[in-house]
Amino acid sequence: MREASWKDDALQSLCRVIGDSLSGTALPDRADPDTLVPLARWHRLLDFLGRVPNATPEVKAALRSQALRGLRQAAALTTILDAARQRGLPVLVLKGVALSLLLHGNPSQRAAGDIDLLVPPDRFRVAADLLLELGYTVDGDGPPLDIADTGSSHIRDLTFIGHGQRIELHRRLYELSTRLPDNFETFWSQRSELALGPVTVATLGPAHLALYLLVHGHGHDWERLRWLVDLALLLRQPGAVAMLREQARQFRVERACAQALALIGHLFGPQPGIPAPRRVPARPLRRMMAYGGAEPMPSDGMVWLRHRLEHKWRDYRLHDGLGDFLGAAARDLTTSSGDLTLFRLPRGLTWLYPVLRPIGFLWRNFRPLAGNSRR
């Protein structure tokens, strides 16, 4: 890992706030905390900025707005989980409200962009119909429900929108890996349960949550500090660091694990069970500084294409050995929901989707006003 440069004053200042908070150190007054609001909002860390003693009305207003959004997500999730319970449908809640409850004890402290739900693959259509009955509609940027249902063995997730919320319904936890654990029955039997008003929120248990957060953050090059903070808080549990390292060795993602632990120690200071980093990967820090403010990632053209290819490469680097790599490539060629929308082939010709995938990829990334968006 190459040595990282570390020159962005705003990012350093926000990381010092987080580091002091994680270590239990009294937070000092910060000069003009309003300047950190766009950065904290992007990284979904306004809750930490709100702890600064001289937090201004602007900071407090931004924090209230975030909390209100979190409460609305919690209300929507309560309705969904209650309806799922009545139908006997097991649902695991990923990140978002579940992590906020687990790490902070309330449903609205941790900001989230959407609501992620994992359901058994063979009951995906049942879960989709439930969301439709609750007034959600399939996002027009993805495949229609009938196409997603037909391609059940290929499509990982489907997005629904409604009631001011965005719901991502997943039938698999990981995008491409053929090596990482991905059995819903196992996840469900080892789940953690959290109280949210009248409902119980089921989420990944200790044996799976840290590994999932590691792979998810690594796949996105840790561009949001929130993911590192989540992992740092989770790894405070006794034995959690040792368990994650053992899992990283078992599933051959040691490099991703070493990178995450180095970034946590470098950005936030010494953490329990995590040694001080000797070398820090430069690339994630560059991305934090390049896209960690009010400037959004360009949505189309060569920059977007490069980002997508880099994301794919990080996924592939999680694989070890030719057989593992080829298995991931085969899955990748048959998992694009976008292609199922662009090319409506009859059932007997669905074998052509892997052949057409490169054409669909180029079309989606270079057509005028593509409007691609990132999570």
C-alpha cells in the first residue's frame, strides 16, 4: 500500500471530531463548524458534528433535518416489517435504521440514503408484491417486476419508490462473489434482533455483519467516512477484531481488511484492538478529498465509466484463483438488470444477455443525459 498524502483541512477537521468522539475525549470548540456541514452531510456524519460545543444554528438545523428523515425511514420500515410479519415473510434489514439502532440505540442518529431489505431468494416475488400493496412502485430506471421475477437467478435487487422513500429489495447479500457466505437461512438463524416500537428489526448477526460492512465499504473504495465509522464502532465489541481477521483469512479478503483497519487508525486515531497503521492506502483518501464535499461525482461520460470499471475491478480483486474469478465473471455477465430493460428478449433467447451486456453497458454510460446515479 502506498503512503497517502493528507492535506485537506476540512476532512482532517471532521476526522478529528470523529476521533475525539470515538475516544471519549471532550470535544473542543471548532472554528466555524458551518463550513463542515456539506462535508459531514456527504459522509452522513452530521450526528458527530452536532456534538461540537459551539455547534451553530445551521449545524443544529441540518442535524434536525437528518433526524427527521431517519424517523420517517423508521416509520416506513415499521409498516413494512409489520406487514411482512403478518405474511410470515422473514426480512433482514441492512445498514440504515438497523445499524443506527445497533450502534447508537436510536433509529435516526445514523443517516442513510435508502432502506435495504434482504429476503429469501425464493420469496422475492412475495416481498415485491407486499411493497406494491403498500403503495410502492418499481423504480423506472430498473427492470419491470415481471422481468426481474423471470430473471430471479440473475438479478440481485430491485428498487421501489414511494411515500418519500427508496427501498432496495435484495435477494442476495453480495454482488458477485462466489466465495463469501450468502445463504439466507444461515443469516436468519444467526440474526440479531432489535426493538423498533411495536416491531422487531432483524439484521445480520455478529458472525456476518462486520464482514458485510468490510466488503461493502471496500467495494465503494470507502468514499464515505460513515462506513469506516460503522466498522470502527462495531469492532469495539470484545473479540470482534480477531473474528474479522479470521474471516478475512478464511474468505481470502485480507487485503481489504488490512486497508480498512489502516484507514480507521489513520483517520480517527488509536482504536481498541486495532494497531497503529504503518502505511496507509492513498487511493481511498484521494477519493474522499475529490468527492467528499458538495461536488457530486459526474453522472456520465468518461469519468463515470472509469468509476464503474474501477468498482468492478475492486470486486474482482476480492476473488482468489482462476476458478473463483471465472465464477464471478460468469455471474457478472448475467446480473445486469439494466440489460433486461434495454433488450426485452423472449424467454428462449435469454442466453443472449451475456453477449449483449457490453453493448448495454456502453449505451447506459454514454447515451446523452444518461442520468446515472450513485449510492
